[in-house]
Amino acid sequence: MSSMTISDHHPAAAAKVIQPAWVRAMHWANAVAIVVMITSGWQIYNASPLFKFSFSSSITLGGWLGGGLLWHFAAMWLLMVNGLLYLVTGLATGRFRRKLLPITPSGVIADTKAALTFKLSHGDLSKYNNVQKLLYAGIIVVGIVIVLSGLSIWKPVQLQYLTALFGGYDIARYVHFTCMALICAFLVVHVALALLVPKSLRAMIIGR
Amino acid sequence: MGRLRSLLIPGVDNKLLVKDAAKAMPDLARRRFIAGGASLGALTLLTGCNVTDSLSADNLLAQMSKFNDAVQAAIFNPYALAPTFPESAITKPFPFNAYYELDDAPTVNGKDWKLEVRGLVDNKKSWTLDELYKLPQVKQITRHICVEGWSAIGSWTGTPLRDFLKLVGADTRAKYCWFQCADTEGYNSPLDMETALHPQTQMTFKFADEILPRAYGFPMKIRVPTKLGFKNPKYVMSMEVTNDYKGGYWEDQGYNSFSGS
């Protein structure tokens, strides 16, 4: 199969691996962890809602508060260990720097306009546009904050300085919830675009 | 147990449900049903309900919860004090919270009540309330954090549990202080010895400088600011120092046993 049929502009890029094996393995491990964390988190939220709504029991995991907590505190290890490995590997291999930087305001604006008018190129999946860079870098930051705020809710005595950093136990709960909402918003866009550009989904499964 | 809990219908008491189901049966079947261990599990078989969660997932979650017990015990710092607050930070009114309504909270007669002390202690004498009131007391204003997520700041006064353990000659190398309470359905809870010896773990006799009201556990509560609220026993009847893990009301249903803050 000729790479020329896939892309005229970047023949070399299309042939090479877009998503290395470690990225794919960690991506899907994270996908499982995050879905379990969010749905069990909704179950826990329902026990003492922060706002005037609860999550339907049809989309929560665990059946009751105790079950939700068991799932949440089991999946958190997958999320944390996998996430930590991802951060270390991403920094050590230079992938974050190569893929996610630089992000410029003018680039983000230009790429947002291009995306909204369907003029954004998806010719080379190995290169992220400015909007992608911003979202992927942003979601990494949100991921770090949701873990830290979660730890400060879980251990407000043993990790009391961390809890204090978030403004105390009660505020840490709102931070934790807000990060969850941001991740859900990201997921909607992320999954929709993966389905709109199926070869990006293929790259995350088989690498090319 | 977690699997069974997941079958509960909010607002329907499982014990009453089982009782009603037994009542609806013919006599012989009822006797067999009860003899065979009337439970919600048995009831689901009877009604043909499906137990959707797989056993293996339950086992995995239970193992992870035990792993989390070990992690929490390892990171528990016996010298780290729970943050304290000024009087002005106290939550008013402080919430009443239990698995029953306030009207159903135990009413303990303080004159007849005696704290029973059992297990690995030198002196197994029971203590009257007057005797306990004579022990040196300290006050703490700390945050009570419920397993449900909400929190409230309260003021508790009483005797540090570690002082009492020393007084009765408890074997502090034992693993647990196991508390039994007067709650309906028999609330009990194990407290790991390291936490029992924490300077802020307290036998509480007063709330907001007043004799502990019935709502908050009269005559005695164990205030543990390094644990979630459900591991702060109220209406305490007895304490047993033991090496055996004897389980607890909520722990047996699936709440993490250590549940440290």
C-alpha cells in the first residue's frame, strides 16, 4: 500500500507510526479508568449533592454510596499509576514538548476559525493544530488538578497542606466537581471529533 | 454484602421487606425460609430478581478495599493533628445524621448506664457516667466529615481515649478497640489501635460545652477526627480491646474499614 494514497502532502508522515504503542496502551487504560471514576463519582455525588440536581441512577456505577466508593477507590489506582507513567514518559521522551508546544493565541484563533468553517486540515495526524494542542495540554492540567483535589478530599488530615492549598475541604469538593465537568465537556468534543475523523481513531487503535 | 446492598430500594427498609415477605408465605414455607437464613439475598432468589453484578467484580473490589486499608494504615501519621478551628467556625445547627430518624435514636438512661470494658485490659471494671465525668477532659473544635461528602465543624469535650486505655491497663499492642453501641440494629465498629492512641481521639461527654445531647450520642460518643463520621460511634455501651477483626455495622456492608481522613 502506498502512502501516497493517504496523503499527498506528507507521504513520510502517513507511513510512520502516529501513536506509539505506549501512548495507545495508556490512552485506553486511562479511558477505562476515567469512565469508572466519573460514573462512580456521580454515585458518590448523589449521597450529598453540591447542586440542586442528582445524576440518574441509570448512569451511575456502584448501586449505592458504598458501591460507588469501592469502584472509585479501586479505579483511582489505575488512573493515578497510569497517569503518572504517562506524564513521566511524555516528559522524558520529549513527546509533550514536540506535540503540544508551542501554543500561540493567534494560532488558536486562526485554527478555531478554520475548524468552524470546516477548513482545518487533517492531512497529517501526527501534527496537532493549535486548538488540539490547547485542549490536550489543558486536559492534562485538569487531570492533575482532579487527582490532587481528590486526594485532598480523601485525606484532609494526612494531606492537610494539600487540602489547604485548595482552600479547605469544602472548596476542594467544588474543584473536584468542576474538573469532572471539564473532563466531561472535553470527552464530548474528543469523542465527536474522533468519530468525525475515523482515521484518528484507527491511529489510536493500531498506531497508523 | 455490597452486592446485596446494590439491590436495595431507596426508602424501603430491607429488614421490614424480608419480614413482610416472610409474613406473606404459608406457614411451612415461612419456617423454612427463616430457617434457611432469611436475607435479602434469599429474597431475590425467591422473587427471581437477577443479581447483575458479578461475584468476581465484588471480590476484586473487596480486595482493593483491603489494599486501601493497608495503604491508609501505612500513611497514617500518629503525630499529624486534624486541623482545629475557632468557636466562630462551628456549624450551627450541627446536623443529626444516622441510618434512622432522630425519633428512633437510642434513649439511654444515664443513671443506669455503665461503660463495659472487655478484652485485653487489666481492669475490666465497668464505669458509671459519674466516674467517667471525673476524668480530665479536653475540648476540640474539629471538622466532622461524613462518608457522604458533607462536613460540619463541631465542638467536642471529653477524655482522650489513650488516657483511658492507659488507665484500664489496655494492651496497646492489640490491633483494635471494638465499640458496641445502643443503636437499633446494633451498630458496632472497630477502631485500629494506632488511631485509638491518636491524641485527638476522644471519649466525648459534651457537645458545645453542654452534656452530650441524645442527638449526638448521649451518654458517650467516640470522637475520631482522623476518621470519617461513620467511624465515630455514638451511644457507646461497651469497648473491647482485641486482636480480632470483628467487623462493623457499615464496614460489613462495604464501606472501607479504615476510612481515615
